[in-house]
Amino acid sequence: MPTYDLVTVPWIPVMMLDGTARKVSFADLFSQAHQIRDLDISFPLEYVAMFRLLLAIVHRSIDGPKTVAEWKQQYTRATMDP
């Protein structure tokens, strides 16, 4: 049975800071988040769905900020390192 590794296979369309469009894997997206401008998804429902999925992954991986101040601190960091 064929498999597809969502963690390492590039499949998420993004726009890089330099304006180039490319696909990245989950691993690349989180390790290179500081180099990514935005998701490159034109259909609004797909954009929101992907954003919610990514937010859920971040929330779970960092044991979720508990307050608005903690969210702001995490959001303004230069990288996604814990």
C-alpha cells in the first residue's frame, strides 16, 4: 500500500519573503517559518483550514500559551524554537 509522509514531503504552498512561491513540508514550514511570508493558497476556505491546522500543531507542540500576553510573546519571536 502506498504511503505519503506529510511531515517530510513538500506539499504546503507558501510564499517566501523574497516573493518566490514553493511547496514545503511540515518540517520545513516550522523550521523555516521566519523565512515564509504567507501561505500561498488563494481559496479562502482552504487558507483558513490550513491556518487552523498549523495553529493546532503549534499550540500542541509548545503546550499552548495560556494567556494573551503569552500568545503575543510567542507570535513576536523571530523563530519557532521553543
